[in-house]
Amino acid sequence: MFEPDLLKPILESIDKLPPFPEIARKILELSRDDDVDFKDIIDVIKYDEAITFNCLRLCNSSYYGLSAKTFTIDQAVVKLGLRNIQMIALASANELSDYSNAQEGYGFGAGELWRHSVATAIISKLLIEKINLKEDSILFTSALLHDIGKIVLNKYVGKDMVNMIELAIKEKLSLVEAERAVFGIDHAELGGIVAENWKFPSMLSNAIKNHHESPEKFIPNIVAWVRLSNLVYHVYLANSVYSHHREIISNIKQSILFQFKLKKEDIDQVMAEIPEELKKVEMLLNLAF
Ligand SMILES: [Fe+2]
Ligand SMILES: [Fe+2]
């Protein structure tokens, strides 16, 4: 089952990824500081046509209702806030267009990986708001980019997907463990290497690398919050498709929530907020991609 010949080309394909877009990097860096002067952000954005255009478009979209129209980037940045700006910066980058493409290997349609990524980031924000923890832009960015390794592995999983699923069922493995069994590496570890190549802060690359480790293994740090946000999204999806999966929520509650100082009601509230938040994601999906 293990295909040792594939590991080398997989690792080599990381070098073929485009460099991380500079403007997005600057925006992510600036938005790490919650007290950042918005003028500094505007100074970066205003030289990028796509980001400027998309900021104005989101501001004037139906998501923001019928409030007064926004015509300048200065007003738009204030209205949107740092986290929306982060998402728009990433969504507008041509270099990252693979995010919006279909990832057929994984069976994702166009926009699906991006939708999952943005939703996970939004969930991380909602979750930490529940325990009044200060919002952390590294957490938000980690959640946004946690599955970047899937873009690399997508090309290889396609023909092996059936084998992987069979192996996962037979050996009672998760799909991530099946990736590791077949390729000798999984999308989380690959994503960590991509983040290191892009010279991201180690906290961010660690969060990406470890996002499939059990959250119980960690004291609630950024890695664990990304993992939990990812889990909540999957539970939300399962619940919306199969209502009998409701018991999964209590699994989160019993084994993990206590460590995060979260209550079951907090998760229920976040779940209830997701549909409205997903509307924003849809709006973002309709931006540059
Ligand atoms: Fe993942
Ligand atoms: Fe994920």
C-alpha cells in the first residue's frame, strides 16, 4: 500500500508552489497587531487593485445591508475590520487561486476548500469570543490556511482515494492516517512544510502541521483551537446533512470542551451562528475567484 516512490515528487512539488503573495503577507503581518493604525493597512491595500476592488465590493454587498454606500478604501477598511481584510487579501491573490479551484483528488468542487477554510477561521473567531479570549490573528490565519497541504497532495490522492478509503475502513484509520500510510506523509505535515517555506512564524506553521493531532494532546493553544474549529465545522456539516450525527457534539463536549473552558451551549450557539457567517463566506467566494 505504501508508495515510497511518491514521497520524493510530492516533496518536490512544494518547491513549485508560487511564493506567498507579498501584499497578503504584509496585510497579515500588520493585522497581527490589533492596535494597528488602519492608515498603515490602507497604504498597503491602495496599491493593489484587486484587493481595493474586492473590499469595496464586499462593503457594498447585500451582506452589509442597505447602509450608506462606501466609495473610498479608507471607509471600506474601517467598515470591514481586520479579519475580513485578511480574508479578502488572500481571496484576491492570484498566486493562491488553487484554493478556489476544484480539488478533484479529494472530491472537492470549485470553491469548496476555500469555503471550508474561511468557515474554519470564522468558527475559531466565534469560539474564542465565547470564552472572552483576546482574538488572535495568528489563530485566524492558521485556521484559514490549515489545509494548504491538500493543494499539494490533491494531485496524488486522486487515484489512491479508493484505496485510502478501503484502508481506512479496514484498519479503522482516519483519512489523514490513511494518507500517511499510503504516501509516507499527510496533508497536515505537508502544509507545515509549505508554511515554513513561506517563512511564516513558527507558531503558524506548527498549527498547520499539527491540526489533525488530537486536541486533547495539547493544552488549549493555537494548534488545539485550529483543530477544534476544524472539528466543529465537520460536526456542523454532518449535522446539517445527517441529523442523527448529533451525538458527535456530545463527544466534543465530553472529551474536549472542558479544557477549552467551553460549554455545550457555546458550541450550540456557534453552530447556530454558522449559517449566517457562511453567507459572508459565500460573498467572499464570489469575489476575486
Ligand atoms: Fe486537514
Ligand atoms: Fe480542514
